[in-house]
Amino acid sequence: MSAPTVDQADPPADPTAPADKSAPATARAASAEPTPGLALRARRAVRPPVLLVGLALAVVVISALATGSGAWPGGLTVDVRTPLDSLNSWLVDNRTTHWLFLYFLLHISNTAELSVDALTDLFASLGWIGVTLLGTAIAWYAGGAGRNRRALRTGATALGVFAACGLLGMWKPTMETLALMTVAVAVAALLGLLLGLAAGLSDRWERALRPVFDLMQVMPAFAYLLPFVLLFGIGVPSALVATVIYAAPPMARLTSLGLRGASPAALEASASLGASPWQRLRTARLPLARKEMLLGLNQTIMMCLSMVVLASVVGSGGLGDRIYQALGKLNVGQALAAGICVVLLAVLLDRTTAAAGARLDDADTGSGSGSGVSGRLARLRGWPGWLGLGVLTAVLAAVGPYLGERAWPREWRVNIAPWVNDAVAWTEDTIGSGVPVVGGTLTWSNFITEWVLNPLRDGLNATPWWALILLAASLAWTVGRWRAALTATASLGVIGVLGLWTRSMDTLSQVLLALLITLVVGFAVGVLAARVPRVERLLRPVLDAMQTMPQFVYLIPVVALLSAGRVAGVTAAVVFVLPAVIRVTTQGIRQVDPATVEAARSLGATGWQELRQVQLPLARRALLVAVNQGVVLVLSMVVIAGMVGGGALGIDVITGLAKGDLALGLPAGAAIVCLGILLDRLTQPGTPDTARR
């Protein structure tokens, strides 16, 4: 790779020009031709895409000042409420009589509800002592089933999590969430495994499933709930089916990746021994892909937990419902108790799957077997271990009613809600607005609302709709040419036709502010972490903790500091998205070829020149991925921000879900998806040629 160009105080003369040694150096420098780099910069400054975007910006500003109103014309809207209300009425009237429900959907609904109810009854029969013992035993077995440090630490974590959930008075909702999550993880993992096998073993299936998985990852989490509320109604079946579909893609993608990345030499050796395709799959491909599959299971578990909590809006119950109800009343103390239990469950499940993966590594290297009782326990793997856990479950279920109360004893509960609410009140009085000179968090929230969010929203609404479409098409054409321009135009057109232009501009103003803050802070911190290893080490546990927390949990401290409103929603989105942007940016900077960086240093490049001219350009693909992740994750928080005063499209989706109002929730969800497609096309180059410009 050629050495990078570094800024020089005196640019060199054209090497093809004859040198006049008799002339002074200053005269030779003055008569030299412009360098190719300067000429290229001059051409780029006046290239047609830049002129097009500049012209579109001028049209936007002038038209906004001239008209002051950008409302979408009523004559160009389509009445979607009437047909959606008719569809909703038909579904309600035929849910118990039509053959589609009787012979297909009703079986899915009944199976889902019976499965969750069976697990809930099992947990109740085990009692709090039985559940704690069984959960601790499963975690201990996942860690190696011995007296080694990993197994004991994983078992102790499970014991501490169950004890904390009981002490906080959240035992019953925790069991409801755990029952729904167990069924969802089992079904999502099985579905993901089957799809991953199909995509990993067949190129045709891989090509067919790739766009489906891409679309499923772009759609916000709440978009999955809307159609299933129509089919199954409010309750557990809608939450379970939506959770399974939302969480299956990571398992499928990583299973396919593991199967396709299997060592060709191992597969060739298996084939040379006369193994059939099924034998090669069972004895070679699957064992070689098990690490990727376990990572996929970990991601599926985390996404199931996140979605199960969000699904409380459609009546799934559990911890999510406690948080949802508490936030609706602005009872931060009650929400915090349920939120702590959600985080503890996430930590337990993450640590348990990580311990299982580490045990697989030990099995591959032959370490950790030990001797004596501990060694024999550590080698207890496969069906004997699962049979033992099954026997333990049966025994605990039989004797559970005789061990004590089914629920956690009332006298052992600690109600932290009054203390937390008092602390929130003190925070609002002191940190919120009582800080000398700077005011406080509430003062800043009001300032951002009045001077940033309101002007941005009013500016978007004051700009004529056709001018915004022209600007979006110009930006998209600059990034991805005509296909991206058509997609951006169609996305805004659909929003206008649905009659949601004004509310979408309100949501867009919040998304743009959250995305701007996220990218600025995320890129800065990511670059710092990539260049300073100590910063990266300090940030790693913080980012790990932030990525294990479901989206709901971020709302609790934000509401405590900023109260309800649009700024609280924007702040929650920023905090939720930052870990992904920081990690991708750090990884992209670190993966730049060290030889190229060293070549720049040898030419005398400063640290700033090295970053600006070498590392950032070569990490461009990773930075684009970070931008894309920022767009997708910020949009996923739009609906959740509606719960704390974000308003606009988010509150429409929540109200539509909670009331089963298809005509209100479905168009708002479609508008959010259109905003996601628009921002994706504006930030991602459409072709390799475009990406190289």
C-alpha cells in the first residue's frame, strides 16, 4: 500500500517540470503548477452533486421564509382510517368463527398461552425456594458443574439475582417475565437454528433470507407488535409471537456464519472417510460452528428480554408492565425496583451463556477437567447432566409446596419506592433547578426544548413539503444516485399520503437531534478509546453493562433527572445508542493497517494529521456502519420516548397498541419505518463506486 499524503508547509513542485537551478527558490515555487491534490480539491468543491445540494438548500430556506407553512395538501392524502377500522372490526367479529383463526391462528394462540401458563404454574409449584435452588443449579451446571471458580461464580450470581428480585418485592412479576422469556427463547432459538441451517447449507436459501433478515433488523421493535395485536388480540400470544420473530434473526445469521466458516480441511477429511452429508453436518459442521451458535443464542436471549419488556404495552404482564404502569404515573421508585430486576435478569442470562461458552473452550483445549469429585462433576456433560436437572426439577416441584410459601415472604421484602421518590424530589429541587449560575438539569431541558427542538420542529413544518422532498432527493442522489433518490422521495411521499406529515416532522426533529449528539459524542469517544488503550479498558465494563440493559430501563434515570418531555426521550435515545456507536468506531480505527499508520509517522505526520488523513479515511466503512446503527437504534427509541412525553408518532403507536386501535397505531408505525428508510438512504452509499468518491 502506498504511503499516505501528509500536509506540508510548502507543497512540492510538479516533478515533470524542468528544474531551473539558477532561479531563486521562491521564484521556482511561485511559477510551479498547482499540485494534483489542490486541483482535485478544487474540482470536488464545484462538482455537480455539491451544487445540486446547495441549490436545494437555497430553495428550502427561501421557500420556508416566503410561505411559512409546509403542511401536506389535504387533497393528496388517502383515507386509511376507514378501511383499517373496517379490517379491525372484521378481525374482532371473526376471531372465533373464521377458518383462518379456527384451524391455524387459534392453535398458535392457545399453544403460546398454554406454554407460558404451564411454566408459570411450574414456578408457582416450585415455590421461591425451589426456583432459587433450580436456577442456581442450572447456572452452576452451565459454568462447568465443578468446584472451579467459574462454576461457583455463575451459581452465586444466580443465587444473588433471585434473592434481590425477592427482596425488592418483585418475585411474582419476575416469574411471569421469566416464564414468557423461557418459552420465547426456546422457540426463537429453534426457529433461528432451522433458518440458519437452511441459509448455511444452501446458497439459494441464503440469498432468499438475507433481505428478509435485513428488513427485520431495520424495523423498530414496536413494529412487530402491531400486526400480531390484530391477529391475536391483546395478551400473551401477541407478545410471544412478536418476540420470537424479533429475536430469531441473530441466531439464524450466526448459525449460517458458523456453518459457512467451517474449516474446509476438516470437512474434506470427514468426506474422505465416507461420511454422508448428514454425518458431516452432525460430526463436523455443527461442532465447528457451536461457538457462533452460542453467541447467536446469547444475542437471542438479550433481544427476547428486551422485547418481552416492551411487549408489556400489549398486556404481557411481568416486570415490563410494572415499569410501564409506574412511568405512566411518574412513580420513579416503583419503576426503578422493576428496572433493577430486569437488569439483574439480563446479567444472569448473559453470564450464564458466557460461562457455557467458556466451558466449550475448555472442552476444546482439554483444560479444566481436574481430578477427584470436582473433576467428575465437571465432566458430567450431555444427557446425564440434563437428566439430572430434570430429576431435580421433578423433586423440587413435588416437595415445593411443603418447603414454605410459594411467593417470597412478605416480611423479607424491602420497599425502596418511597426512598427513591424522595431522592427524585430532592434531585428536582437541587440538581434540577437549584444549581447556582448553570441552573440544573430541568433548566437545561427547558433551554434545549425552547431553543433547539422547537425551532427545528417549527422550521421543518414551515418548509413546504415539496422543498423538503427536493432536498432529501438531492442528498440521496449525492450519496447513492437515482435509486436512493427514488427511495427517499417515496418514503416522504408515503408519510404525506398517510396524513402524518406534521407529526412525522416533529418526530424527525427529535431523531435528528438525538442522532447528531450520538454521532458527535460516539465518534469522539470511540476515536479516543482506539488511540488510548487505557480509556478503552475503562469503558469496556461500562459499555457491557449498558448493552445488557433493555430499552425501558434507560427511561427511569432520565425521567428522574429531566422529568417527562421530548428532551427526556432524546436523552434516553442517546444513552441507549452510544455503546454501539462507540464500539463500532473503536473497532474500525483499531483495524486500520498498522503499516500505513507507521508510514505516515515516518513522514512526520502529527497525531491530528495521522487521524484525519489516514485512520478516518481507511475506517470509513466502519464509520458508515456506526452511522447506520445509530439511525436504526435511535428510531427504535422513538416509540419508547413517547411514554415519557416524546409525543408525535411514538405516542400514536403506544396508544394504538394499548387500545388495539389499528387505524391509529399502524399508520404511525409505517411512518416511523419510512423515516428509518429515508435516513438509511441518506447515510449509506448505494454502490461501491459511490462509496469510493
